[in-house]
Amino acid sequence: MNIKIFGHVCIDRNISENSTFTGRGSPAVFIKKMFNQLPDCNVEIIASYGNDSVRYLDGINIYPKSPNAEKTLIYENISFKGLRSQKAFNRMEALPVPIDKWIENGTKVADIIFFAPILPNYPAEYYAKVASLCKHGALKVLLPQGYFRDFDSSDNVIIRDFNEGKEILSFIDIVIASEQDHPDMIHLAQGWVKNNNLISLITRGEKGALALTKHGKINLPAREVKIGDIVDSVGSGDIFSAGFAYRYKQTRDIKEAGRFANELARQCLFYPPDKMKIDLTKLI
């Protein structure tokens, strides 16, 4: 399975329930880590980065092959009992990578395309260009969390509206958002489904996820994990997204993809981000 991930990479500074971590981060990186542990997956991230993150990106298949920015985007995350606060730095350096022949050729053979921006700076025209290159049947997945983020004068992340959704979502097959991304996420997701030919999923932490289609709602429950047993929950939604897209591409079954994704995300709660691993025998 060939996977391309368009979006951002960053240096994460994480303070979570029972651990602290500084290293490579972003949904793109978490998604790639998961696909690295799933069979027969060839994954490439397409994102801008600077020299300051080269050591963190060691072993990551990323394009461009050398830094194309002065500095790398930095996200500082503080998580406690399912709640998270954030700051973001070096935002002006984290621009979309221009689409060249290398990207064009790779996109044409991709089975799954992820758009995973954590800043609202990917325009609709970028999606249109990528979608025009996709082969028939390629699954196009959007994690829109970056479009719900604005920034105050102290670099704190604050909520904004996904104003670009009307244009962007027409190029998407599956959109996966967290209930924490916006206070009215279910209503927004219902509108996405009503106005576009797509599946919308809302991740809900320990409650699992909710899938919305033109045929109605599908609850995708998760098995409970006690708060005291969680080592690190940062990236759980991204791990769910990777698992859902992978299994849905195989089966075209929302319930089965949700079961697989929830179990995948559950396993990763017991590890710090740089050491997480999965047991495939417990997933299939």
C-alpha cells in the first residue's frame, strides 16, 4: 500500500499524564509511525522543515530530502486528563511544499492520500492539484485540525472556524476531526456530510468515535483504559486516523475500520511516543 502524507512536521514539546517528551511530532509523523508497523506499507511525508529538526527526522521518509526552511515549526503541548493546551512557534517557515515532478509521480501511484495540516495555510488550490493527480480509487483523507487553529500575540493556539471547508471538502473522501477541535463539532460534521460525498468521523477519546454518513450515525466504541494506566495520549487521534484509513481501504466497512482503529489507538496509550508499538495479532 502506497501512502502520501501532505501537511506539516514539527518539533513537539510534550508534557502529558505521566511523561515528558521532546522530539519529532505532528499528525504526519504519528501516522507514518503507525504505517511503519503495518504490513506492506510504503509511506512518504511531504512537508517543509529546517536544519533544527534533521536529527529528529532521522529514519523518516520525507520530501524534500534536505531542509527547505530556516526553522522548523514547534508545537508545545500540555495534556492532562484528556484536556490539552498548546503554543506554536516558527509558523511562517512551515509553508506547503510546491508540487514538482517528484510529488506528481508519487501521488499518481498512491493508494491513500492524507492531508494533515496543523496550520491553516494549505489553500483549496493545493487540494485540487493533488486530487487531479490521484489514480482512480485512491482514498483521500483530511485531518482538518489545523484549520481550527489561530494564534494570539503570545503564540497560544486559539479556535478559528474552518472557513475553507466549503472549497476543500469537495476533494475529500473521509474527514476525521476531534471533538476537542471545535465546541460544535458534531453539527459541523453533519454539515460536511450533507453538502459533500464523504464520510465524517469525530474522535471522542475514551468514548471511541462517531461516524456520520448520508445514511445516519454509526457509533464506534472503544474499550476503556484507566487514566492511571495511560503513559501518553498525544497523537491518539492521529493513530486512529491511520488505522481507520488503512482498514477502510481494505474492507470498505466503517464498523470494522472503526474497531481496528480504536484497538490500534488503545495499544499505543501504554507507550511514550518514541517507543510505541503494536501487536497485530490482537487487531485482526
